[in-house]
Amino acid sequence: MKRRGLSAALVAAVLASGVALAPVATASPSGKVQGERDRASAVAEYQQVEPLLDVPVDWTGSVKGCKAGTTSEANRQATLKMVNYVRSLGGLPKVKLDANYSKKAQAAALIMKANGTLTHQPQRTMGCFTKSGQAGAQKSNLFLGWGNDGELSPATGPRSVLGYMEDDGANNSAVGHRRWINYQRLKKVGTGDTTETNALYVVGDFATNSANKWVAWPSAGYFPREMEPLGRWSLSYPNADFSRAKVTVTTPEGKQKTRVVNRGRGAGDNSIVWEWALPTSFNANPTAELPVTVKVSNIRVGGKKVAKEWKTTLIRASAKPAPDPEPELESWTYVDEEN
């Protein structure tokens, strides 16, 4: 059962273009992994942003005539609110919407729709190419596709933000989109949409200093299972060295098998990314809860060895009626009647 509304088969998301990030002074690596929301707060906050997923895009442009157009103010604000909600789960400061960034992002979204593909380096030979769109594509997370929530809602605006945080697919093992949105020095973003593409401008004017917080995804405390990233979890910290770090994941069923898939640098804050298979019983039951304890050891920060341990409890937070649990497959015995 797909736990969230994005269909990986129809979604292509690519890492924002590389950019040289100046190192910042790293404060003492003490402190807890961010989160620690109680159950009531986790549910209430998610239900506040859940309606944002249904805000219409109201795109005024067109591929015919290569009109970039614009989207509704409600859509742009919904996208910003979803970005800030995601950042709040990691204890990170809010960001603002920049009109110039959004103009470039809108032009980039048009290029992606006109050509039915994603690229951070659009060429002049591509349909609806503009220099503004090229600049937007080079510095934006890009999204193309449709949801799979029973209504086939376009994965644009706030829905694309959740897609970026999921960062599904073999080409997204570095979770670069997630890391840019949760970059601790991020100050401003821009957003542009068509009926089926999004560009979220994230590589721009950064804050001078980092928040210096340990940011996990999913975050510590109670966490909406609707946003669980399909077993691809991560931990980030500015300038941390995860090259020799080890990850241990434990549930009530015991220690789980994990696989580190990336020890990333260069996109937002340094991160370690691992994958693990959530219990089948949890995935099959949309109202089930799952406490997960994570420990990442042998991290190095400023020449010192650090370990971080936290607990994340996945819970149903949606205000919508829960779907029925998936039925268990019956066991059959096959008999060769000819013998």
C-alpha cells in the first residue's frame, strides 16, 4: 500500500544543480535531534496544513504561445506554508517568498511542461526556452508528475513539497531536494507551477550563519505517518563528517536491517541517508502506530566523535477517514488432480 499520495512511476524529481557552499563556523555539536512533538501537537499541526494540498493551482499560462503565466496567490502562499511547516518539524526558522525567484521558477516550470522532462540545464533548442527559465531551472528543485490519491491531483505547489521531502527513486538517494528545503541557512524561496510541473527556487541568498541543529527526517517525537518517506530516512548537520558513521534502527520487533545509501555533501547541509523496510503489518494498517529508535554513531564534528540517538513515533495524523486495512492474502494449497 502506498502510504502517501505520490505515484513514483509518474514522478521525476532531480537534484538541484550543484553550488559551492562556503563553510560556516560549526558550533558545539551538542543538543538533541530536533522534534519532540507530543501526539496532540503533531496531529493538530498536520491537520492545519493538510487542506493546503487541495488549494487549486489556477495557472494562467499556456504552452501554446509559451506564456509562463502565474498561479494564484493562494497557491503560492500554500506552497510557502508547506515549506515552513516542513522546516518547523526540524526546528528551523521560517523562510520568505521572493517575487524575483518565483518569476524565474515560473519560467522554469513552463520549460519543463513544454518539453515533458526535467533538466537543470535547459538548452536554447527546447520548447519555451527563456534565459529567465534557464536561470530558474539551474537553482530550483524540479517536479513533474501527478498524484495517486484517488483523484489524480497534480503534484504541484504544496504537494510537490511533500514529494521533494520523500525524494523517492534511485536517482534521489542523496535526498538533495529534502536537504535544500531543510538547509539551515535558507532564507528565501520562489515557486512556480503549471498544471503538472513545479519549480521551487532554493539556491539563492543564504543566511551568513547556520542554525547548527541536528535535523532528522522523519523528525524526533510524534510524526505523521502520511509524510513517512518510504523508508528513506536521513540525518543532517552543518559540516558533519558522516563518512564512517553507522546507523542502527530498532522497533518493537527488534533491530532492523538498514542500508546506508548516501553520505552526502554539497547540497544543503552534510547528511547521511539510509533505507530500511518498515514492517508489513504497519504498512498494511493505515491506523497503526510505530515507535522507531534510531542511533547514528561515529559521526565526526570538528575532530570530535559524536553519536545521536532519538525516537520517532509514526502516527496517523490526517483528519480524513482512514482507508480500510489491506486484507491478508489467503493461503492456498494446490493439488495436482491428475496424479
